[in-house]
Amino acid sequence: MQSPSLSDLTREFARIGLLSFGGPAAQIALMHRRLVEERRWISEAEYLSALSFCMLLPGPEAMQLATWIGWRTHGTRGGLVAGLLFVLPGAFVVLALSIIYAAFGQLPLVAALFTGVQAAVVAIVVESLLRVAKRALKRRGHWVIAGLAFLALFAFAVPFPVVILAAGVWGLLSTPGQTSAAPPPQNAKTGQTVAIWLAVWLLPLAALWLIEGGLLFQIGLFFSKLAVVTFGGAYAVLAWMAQAVVQDKGWLTLPQMMDGLGLAETTPGPLILVTEFVGYMAGYRQGGPGLGLLAAAVALWMTFVPCFLWIFAGAPYLARLTAQPRLGQALAAITAAVVGVIANLSLWFATHVFFAKVAMFEAGPLHLILPDPQSLRLFASVLALVAAYLLLWRHWPLPAVLALTALTSAGFALI
């Protein structure tokens, strides 16, 4: 294996950060091709072991894998360079699009464009559901977990963190087996690392509580909680985040939330950058562009700083952690539950895109959404079916599908 210089590492991850379109699967494949096959900075075995480790952690696994590769080659400094360069290009693009959207999103033609984006988002989430289900549901027990997770969220409004925690605990407790032999950690300064990164993460939150105590603190607190429970990728947590920021907090509307997801899908970097859009829109609605920029910065900080904590504290223990069969089964159970979570998200998004009026039915612990059949949006429904056909059967690239549905919707509005 060749050891890159820090300047080589910087140049390579600047390139990867600009080209990291297509979600985590495409991003992980891009890093494998560039860093394992072509550059030979990391061995195949190390790369796969690190990927397994990152999938055990909350947060965007591709960004955390990039951070681990930087740490592996140049310690904490390399991890910061790789992780930041993986995120920042997409963050700047999402911020620019958020500013444009907040300023011009209410214009009729722009609104029509985003109606097409919303229809495509339904198809995108369904595609994600099928992809995750194919990977995750290999045993009967996993099908049961997925079904129970869906029912808990869709019919009984069980909090998302409870669903994920229950699945992980079931995976741990239902797995007999001994820990495989693994080397002890080397050069681990775990206590010091955890203390430093907890301070970097949470001291700004404490400062916001003392100085501001309003919207910025609420955004920081919400996304700090989100950072701890984002197992299974961004789609797994989007349903909880969307319902919380739309229904509970009123920071933005559901169409705006879906538009933000569409924007994040078409930009480089992790899909969880949609949190930056949510932060900007929440701040913009309450205090204009200035507060929007501050809120976006707070959302980014609270979303991504914990990723550095998990990697820098856990990386020295990688071999030992990935040798734990119980942890592997806990991850498998969580991934199975994520299928149910994404199924709930798919149905929730589709209902609100296809119908103009959606009511809630509540009877004891039962909480169900009830669309009004008279409010069916036929055009949006047809667009979503077309997007699903192009994505799932014709395998069109995502940007092309989003562009087609957006332009079709705009053209229909003009006509």
C-alpha cells in the first residue's frame, strides 16, 4: 500500500467531494475505485472492515468512511481534511439553492417546477425502499421486524428512536455467540478524544442556550438528537425529521420539505445535507436571510461534528468492534427496521403528494392518515408513476428524471 502525502489526500478528497453525486452507494463505490483500486492507499480488507464499522455508527456512512480513510493515512488532521472536503462542496451548493428557493420559490413557475420535483421524490423514496429491502430482508425474522416497524410508525405513531432502539436490542439479545479474537486497540486516547469532541459538539449548543435561547438553540438541540439516531442512512430518519419539523415545530411546510429533499438529491455530498435546507428555511421564515444563514450553520454543525467524534474515538477499536457477532446482528436488525421506516416515509410522502386534503384519524393508540378521495391530484400522481417507471424499470439517472418531471410540470402550468 502507498502512503499519500497530506497534499495528495487533500487534492483527492476535493475531487471526490465535487463528484460525490448519487447517494451513499455511489459515493462508497467512487472512493473504492479511486482509493483502493487506482491509488492503492487502502487495502480491500481494510476498506471493507472500515465500511462495516461505519455502518454500525449513526450518521452518513459514506462521509464517515471518508473521515476514517483520512484518519488512517494522516491521523486526526487527515480525518478532518477528508471529512470536511467530502461535505463542504455539497453544503455550499445546498446553501446557495436554499437561498434561491426561499427568495423565489413562491413564484408560480418555480412552484410548478417543484411540483414535478415532489412527484419524483415519491419515486426516489420507493426506489430506496426496494434497494434497502433487497439487502436487508434475508431472513423471516427480518421481515417480521420490518413489518412491526412499519406498523409502529404508521398506525401507532411510535417515536422513531424507540423503533430503532428496540430493533437493535432485539438483535443483540437474540444472537448467541462469542467475541472473535481481535487485536487490542493501538494508540487509543479514548477519554481525551471523547472529551475534546464532545466539547466541540456541545459547547456551542450550551452557548446558544445561554445567549439566545430561541430558534437557533431549538434547531441545535433538535439536530443534536437527530445525529444520535440516524442509523440506516438518511432515508431512515427523514420521516421522523419531516413530521417533526412540519407538524410539531412548524419550521416549514411539507411541500417545502419535499422540495429540500429533491434539491439534496441533485447535489454532491450526503443526502443528510437536507438538514441545512431545513435550518435555513426555519431561520428565513422567522428572521429573514441573516437568521437563515445562522440557522443553516447551526444545523450543519450539529449534524456533522458528531461524525468526527464517532470516528476518532472508535477507529482504534475497528478490528475489535467488527469482530463482534452481536453488533453485526444488531446492525442487521436495525437495517431490517429501516425497511419499515422507509415504507412509512414512502406512504406518508405519496399520500400528501397525491391528495390535497389529508386528515388524521385517532382512536386510542391508533393514529392513521386519511386522504380525501375528492382531493386527488391526478397530474402529480401521473408524474410520480412516470418517474417510478423511469427510475425502476428504465434505470434513468436521477438528475435526468428530476429534470424531466420538473420541466413537464412547468410546461403543464404554462399551458
